[in-house]
Amino acid sequence: MRDRYLRKSYWHGMIKMSLTKLFILRALYESPLHGYALRRKIAELTDGCCTPTEGALYPTLNEFAQEGYVACQQQTVRGRRRKVYTLTDKGIRACRAGVQAWEETARALLAAGETVCPRG
């Protein structure tokens, strides 16, 4: 782990971990999805850079369901019983708040980066 802060892969991992919840909400914003389809949708939205593992996805979905951000129903999808997750009104509000917070943070980071530590 020595010099991990010098590796771009470290920062990619940290950013991905911190944004998993937001990407889940954002993907469900478009349509209800089951877990596997949700992972594919997040990969599509992020050009493959931020696909959550099952170990990150399902605990987050359970947390969101318990707190009322998503609703979960058993449905038959292509002949298989699956849990399909739908964003609730509370989940829509959380998604909007998360996207706004991320936009503000990204703008501030990019502005600071140009003056403090220019790319190159």
C-alpha cells in the first residue's frame, strides 16, 4: 500500500466507492430494474468505469428499500423470478440532491485543480 496516493487506480477506486449509491439511484431514475440489469445500466451510464460489485450493490439496495428510497417487487423476467427495484418519490428527491451535490463538488475540484495543481 506504499505510495497508494500516487496511483490513479487508487483514486479511481475511492471515487467509484463513494459514488456507488448515487449511480444506483441515477440508473433507477430511468426505469425499474433487477440487480443484474441495474449493474449493466450503471456500466452503460459510466462507460464501464463504475460498475458496482454484487457485494456493494445488494446491501445498498436493501438499505435503500428499508429507508424508503426504492420499492422492491418480485416479478417474472424472461421466465425467472427476480426482485425488481423502483425508485420512490423519496428516491427521486435523493437522486436529484446527490447529482446537485456532485456537480457542485466537481466544479469546485476542477476550478481548484487548475490553479493549485494543474494537469500535466
